[in-house]
Amino acid sequence: MPGPLDGLRVLDLTQVLSGPYTTMLLADMGADVIKVEPLTGDVARLWGPFPNGAAGSDEYGGYFASMNRNKRSVALDLKDPVDQQVLWDLIAKADVLVENFRSGVMDRFGFSYEEIHERHPSLVYACIRGFGDPRTGKSPYDDWPAFDIIAQAMGGILGVTGTDAQHPVKVGPGVGDIFPAALAATGILAAVRHAEHTGEGQLVDVGMYDAVLSLTERIIYQHSLTGRDPEPQGNTHPLLCPYGVVSTSDGFVALAAPSDHHWRLLTDIMGKPEYGSDPDFATNNQRLAHSARTYDLVESWSASLTTAGVVQALAGVIPCGPVNKASDIANDPHVAARDMVVTVEHPDGVDMQIVGSPVKFSSTIRGEFTRAPLLGEHSRDVEWLPRADRLSPSTDQGVDE
């Protein structure tokens, strides 16, 4: 069954993570995404892991495979006038164009937003850059390159993550790329709706710094109201208690009992009901004031049980969950019930698992995911093009025979 974005044509000129994640979200929902790659391919093709621990002949690593499912690949040399015309042909049939080059790169290729908008005024043009596009607000850092860790650092996440202010810690997943990507997909769909109603396309611009700052929103109002810079405090919460991670005899459990009602339920389960009304613990603010004692009290109970035992005692009453490893997730019945790990083929002849789509629909349910494309795999058969022979001879270097 086609997805809810069936019929939406998206040109994907992105590489690595932020842009490909944006277009993956759209492809998962049924958009026809054509990934336009240079003849050398998206640089992420070279990043592993690879089957059997070695790079495959197709330079098709796990990083690329995860972010580019459900797409088709066309390989073009945008310095070649013939291939430039091919891109114009594709743009003429597209609804959306997405790119994540540094500011000015598309302009130098001859594909500025202004030129594209003049020729195709209904097209939605989306970009993700480290510090945004100067068209919507020129940053003093406009010409700085940016990666996930830079966005995390400047947007405030590193400043509040870790055990103390002297040891800032990067969030494990690439949230400096992925959250901007999710916002870009949201903005694209809003702009597409506007274009459908008015015929007017527009620029959708997401800065990675801006997106991470919006994700870290709490530090701004905290600083505004207290005059202090929030600092890292490990796995606990600056405003709620208990709300963190506690140890068990064989692992860790995250739990949240910040409301006074949940705290009383927790103390009953722990067999220590007297602490539910103890003046030092009876309210959230009192527990915050005695947070070290609060967590010691909880851990004196949780550490005597296994992770499974703690979860069994709390589940359905106190918000909780085990701190899972990838192997735990792969075997979790929730993940199976929600199709959150899916299997796709790998060109080296093995199957690989990738994360499924977290967005579910009651009517437009997509079928199996297709693997990420080989470089230039669809360069000769994209029906958007007026005729296949428009592709330059150089393009054939990127086509898998």
C-alpha cells in the first residue's frame, strides 16, 4: 500500500546524516526520493561497519545503508554542463529539493535558490546548514563547517551533559544532525501544504545550531529566571526527583517518580512506606533538596534486585524501563510488535537489520522497506527524465552494470 506521501517527488542532494535522514523520513512515508550523488558517491558510503568486518566491493557501509533506504540513486557530475541540464530536468518534475551543502555551494554550481525559484516557483527548496542560510538571517559563523558534535557543543547539549562541568559529554547518537533533520522534514511538509494551496514554493531553512538550541530549550529559561548557567548533573534531573537511573544487581533501570503520588507508590513497593510522608521526602522540592539521600534510598532497594526484578516490581505503576543494549532491543517484544527493527538485503549477499519507521499510520501502511541504492543504480531508468540518453557519458561511471 502506498504511503501518505505517495506522489510527492523529492530530489535529495544531501550527504552524510542530517540531509539523508530528512529525506529518509519522507521516503518512509511514501515520497519518491531520488538521491543525486556525485560520481564518487555520498562520502558516507565508505563508512562501516561492513559485512564480515571488511569493506565490500560496492563501498556500501552500514552508515549509508541505514540512512538511505527506500530511495533511488542517480549519479551526476554537477560541473558537467550536460549533467547540469539533467538536474534541471529533474527539478522541473520535482515537488521538493533538499540539500545540506555549506552556504554558497549550490549557487556556485548555478542552482541558487533564486534561480530555481524563478524557473519553478512552486518548488519547495529545503536546506540544512550548520548555522542556517544567510537568506533567513546571516550568522557570523556562516562560513564555518559544522558536524554533529559542533552543533551539540554550541547549541548547549554538551554544557549540560556529563557528570560535572569539568567533563562535558557528547550525547551518543548524532542528535546534532538528526533533530535538525526531523525539523526540516516538518518544515518541508508545511511548505508543501502551502504550495498546494497557493502555488507558491519557498525556502525552508534549518540551522543545526538553531535546532539543537531548540532541543536544549530548558537551559534558556533556567538561566533567564535564575541568572545561573545550568551544569551537567549526570543521570538526574535539575527540577524533578527521583527522575534518573539507578543501579541493580546486574545493570541499570531508569525510573521517574517526581510526583508526590508516585513517590508514595514507590515507597510502598520498596517496603518503606514511612518515607512517603517523611518531611525530608514528602514533596518534590524536599526530595530535590535531599536528592543524594533520595537516590541512596531507592538504590538500597534496587541494587538488591536484578534489572528484570526491578522492572517487574514497578511496571504499570511507576514509569520505568531497563537501560537496554542493542542486543536487548533486538530481542524486545515491543520492538517486534511495532516493527521497529526491519531486515533489508545487503549487496554483499547478507541480510542486515536497520531501525524501522517510528511514524505509524492506521490506513496508509507501507510494505517492506527497500535497501539503500547502489551508486547511480537508477541513473538510466528514472521516469522523471524526458529521455535516458540525456545522461552524460561520465555519469555511466557511477552506474552499476
